[in-house]
Amino acid sequence: MQASNGLIITAITVSAIVLFICGLFMMGSVKNAMPEVPEIVIPAIPTAAEIATLVNIPTTEVDNTKTDQVWELIFGSCEDDIIEVAESDVKDEVSESDLKEYIEDNIANVDKLTIKIVGLDDDKTETEVKELGYCEVGTVEMGDDEDDKSAVVTLVYDFTYEDKDSDDIHKDTITVTGTVDYDEGEFNDSDVELVYSL
């Protein structure tokens, strides 16, 4: 009985090997018989920067000359008032002792120098109105009577410093930038902040 079992096991093993070999041949012939599938190429999606280079937006210059002239004609006196008062308020806040103190704090070897404030260079004074606030010219009104007014004033002071050891005299400037805010547009209710720079 054991001999018949060995024969059956041998027959099953040989059959399995034959089936395996036949399967290999069949796979090769099926692979050769199948049509070749083309490779799918997914195009690259352009970036926003690439698209932006392809878009041509023409630029046109807008002439605001007439608008600026009308603005100046109507509200120029309101702006002039702020400029005049703001410059005066910032100049009143600046003191020669504060200028000297800032210079002494920011120049090396100050103990060997004699510092002299020459004066304000009026030609370099600049004022920019940040908030016009309420403005009334004739029958034309703009803004609310509780709107704040604001301006930035830049003052440039000339100064000299002399080296006590060599008697060399050097000239330089100190810039004072004053931001002036008028609460509810009242010129008598102001807040002035000063920033110094060399």
C-alpha cells in the first residue's frame, strides 16, 4: 500500500511540474499576444508665475493734473493752514539742548568735541499732511467737524563739532521728524512726537 501511495505522490508531483512549465509558456505567449499600452504622459500644469508672463496688460498713464489743480483750488487753503501750524508746533517743541543731547549720545569720543548748533536749514523743511480732517471753504465742506488733523514735519538742523585736540571743525546735520496730531481738528489741542536722527 505504501508503494501505491508513492506512485500517486510521484504522479501528482510530475503533473504539477508539467502544469507549471505549461503555464510559463502560456504566460510568455499571452504577453506577446497583448497589444502594447502606450505610456500616458500627464502634461505639467503651469504655475501662476508662468501664466502671468503670458498675460499682457497694457499700462496707461493717467493724467491727474486737472484733478490736482481742482483739489488745490478748493482745499489748498485748508492744507496750507495745517502745514503752517504743524511746522510752528514742531519748531516750538525742538530745543537746542535736546539737539545737543542727542548728538552727544550718538557721536563717538564726544568728550573731545565742542558741539555748536548752527541753525535750522529752512530750505530742507518738508511737511506732509497725513489727515486733512474737517475743511470748509466757502460753501464747500469736507469731512466731519470731529475728524482729526495730522501732519509729519521734517526739520534739518546744521551743526558743527570741533576736535579739541586738533582744532579740526566738521559740519553735519541732525534731522528731526515731528508727527503732529490735532485731536478733533482743533489746532490748540495737539500732540507732537519727535524722532531725531543723524
